[in-house]
Amino acid sequence: MYSQFGDAFAIKSGTRELMDDLGAIARGGRDLINLGGGNPSLIPAMQAMFERAWASVPAADWVSLASVYDAPQGHPAFLERMSEVLRTQFGWPAKAGNLLVTSGSQASFFALFNLFGGTDTKGRLRQILLPQAPEYIGYAQSGIAPAMLTSFPGLIEHVADHRFKYRPDFDRIAVTERHAAVCVSRPCNPTGNVITDEELARLRHLAQDAGVPLIVDCAYGQPFPGIVFAPASLAWDEDLIVCLSLSKLGLPGLRTGLVVAKSETIDLLTSINAMLTLAPNPVGARLMLALMAEQDVLALAREVVGPHYAAASRRALAACDELLGHTDYLAHVSEGAIFLWLWFPRLPVPVQQLYERLKARGVLVIPGHHFGPGLSEPWPHLGQCLRLSYAQPEERLRAGLRVLAEELRALGYPG
Ligand SMILES: Cc1ncc(COP(=O)(O)O)c(C=O)c1O
């Protein structure tokens, strides 16, 4: 009855499960400890600045904000100003024609994956290569063609007591004519891994040699919101597509994403915007424009948002060591983003069961098996992992970790 595309949505994705959990919280009712979703912290200094910026939008602008369609590429004055910031402060050779506003970077990925991946004019399936699993849950199901994503498990490196890190498996990663683009989240959601400059350069070369773009998902990264704690740089050029978002600056409700790419790609994405939404909602762009009139947004990322999460991440890892350190647990090193990725190598049940036990006790986390989009075969390691957000107040995280420790004990998890 439905198309192949429609039928793919009959299987409830991890993203849907996660957003349903968030929706239940938004409806109120039960007091849940939400360590599951991607909601950012409410950082008082940032909230105050957003409110001031919003108040500074003249009442007369209401008409141009709400009563007319904006341009399909995004609000022109915002594209001009943002490209100027990226050029003058971040050294990217980007002009307004290299930028596009979308309804959140989730929407950017749907457009980009289907722009490049899928059946080409010669009838061949061309895939999006995600070089290192675990990867972002939201990439799953974003290809209209079936089997559009492909991925390889990361290599596991034990870096210290209770700590590990994934590395790209360059012996296996090859970009061939089967691939239409390469995409990596940096920092990575769910793991907090930041692929190094050297690893990024290798991926860039592999993509360049194959003549395909490298898409870097900077939802947490540079130049904003700047939630990066490891040394990392990112130079944009026309072979690279960078996806940015206002969400983790603290504005997820405004659903505003930004794509930086060569003008030919931006032109195609503009047509997709026009077809899908006629024009993106201008509220996020207009708020940012007002904010940028008063504030240096890149400095806010560097000096307010990044340090807030760096401190929260240190406290969160310390809490894990304190409350789980007696067990055989490992945490991925926290190099960026807003999550902890925990690994229980001797978990006696699938992690979905642990998730359900925790949910029954009012603690929401995300089970690890959702984070392998594109893997050709199951990777049992993911079924021993879970993702926790540390963006919420520390007492909530500690309360959740205590329940997790109790449930592990109830499952006889080894100490
Ligand atoms: C890695 C990554 N990419 C993209 C997104 C989508 O963000 P948004 O659509 O809110 O811009 C998220 C959201 O959590 C994310 O974690």
C-alpha cells in the first residue's frame, strides 16, 4: 500500500523512539530523569543574550518576519552577515552564495544524503560512507533509496583505566565509485570523539581522490557552538560541506540549520528548500542577526558555551567514576559534544533491556544499538553501550547514574 520509502518508516527508528520520549516529557506528567535526548543546557548567560537580542528586533519587523515568505536560500541579510563572520573571523573563504538556511541540520542531512546518494543517472546505487561507527542516530532512514548508508566499525583503543577511544579503521576505509559522499560528525554524537586533524586530512584526501564531497557535521563543533575540548581545526574549502546548527547554541526549538558548501551545491539545496518548505522559517536567522549586531557569536561559543560543557563533562566523568567505578565499565574519552558514551563489555543482557529497566524507573538513556547506521552486519559491541546526556543539571545526572548502578547490580554486572 505504501511505497518502499513509506514502508521504511513502518519500522520505528531510534530517532522516533527518542523524540517520542522527549515528547512525553514535554507533555508533562511523570517526572523523568532525561539523560536521553539531545536538548542542550539552559546556559543563563546565553538565554539572557537571546532574550535581549529578540527584544531588540523592532516591532515593525513583525511583518517582514511573519507575514511574507523569506528567500528559499534563507534570510539574505543573515547569509551576508554570517558569511562575513566566517570569512573575517574564521578564515573561511565563504560568500553569501556558499551558505543556506534549513529547518535544522536534521533536514540538511536528509537533503544532502539524497542529493548525492541513491540511484545515479546510470542506474547505479551510490552510497553515503560513514567512515567510523558509532555514528549519529539521525542519519539512519535518511536515505530515500534503501541501503544508501554504509559504515565501518571504529577501532577500539584503551587509553586509560575506565577510558577508551575509537579510531577510524583506515585499513578498511576505502572511498570507491560506489560512494557518493563521505560524512562524519565532529564532535561525534554519540561518543564525544573528535577525529583528529590528521584523521580528517586523511578522510579529505580519500574523498578528494574519489571526487566526492566530505560532509562534516559540526552540530556541536566549530566555528559554533564550539563544544570541542580536544585540539582540532577546520578549514573550509569547496570540496567540503559543513553543516552547522543553532540548536546546541541553545536554540533547538527554532529549527535552524546552516549549510556551507560550494555555490553549485547551495543552488541545488535552495531548490530542495523551495520544494519542501518554499522558504525556511526566518526566526532563527533573524534572531542571530540581532545577536550578531551586539555580540561576537564565535567568541560566545569559545568563551561561554564551550567552557560550560567542558566543565560539565569533567564533572560528569568524575561522577561516573565515583558511582560506576567499582564495576567493569568504560567511558569514551570526552572530547566534545554533550554526551557520555558508556561501554559495559560484560553486559549479560542486550542493552535494550537495560534501557527498558531504566525507563521503568524513570531514567531515559539511549541504547547503543541505534548508533550503527550503515553497518552491514550487527556489531555486538554496540549492544553493550549506551549514551547519556550530561547537558542536564548535575544532580539529575548523578541521580540517573545511581539508578544505573543499581540496575547493573540487579543484573549481576561484574565489579
Ligand atoms: C550530530 C548531530 N547532527 C545533527 C543533529 C540535528 O540537529 P538539528 O536538526 O537540531 O540542527 C543533531 C541533533 O542532535 C546531532 O546530534
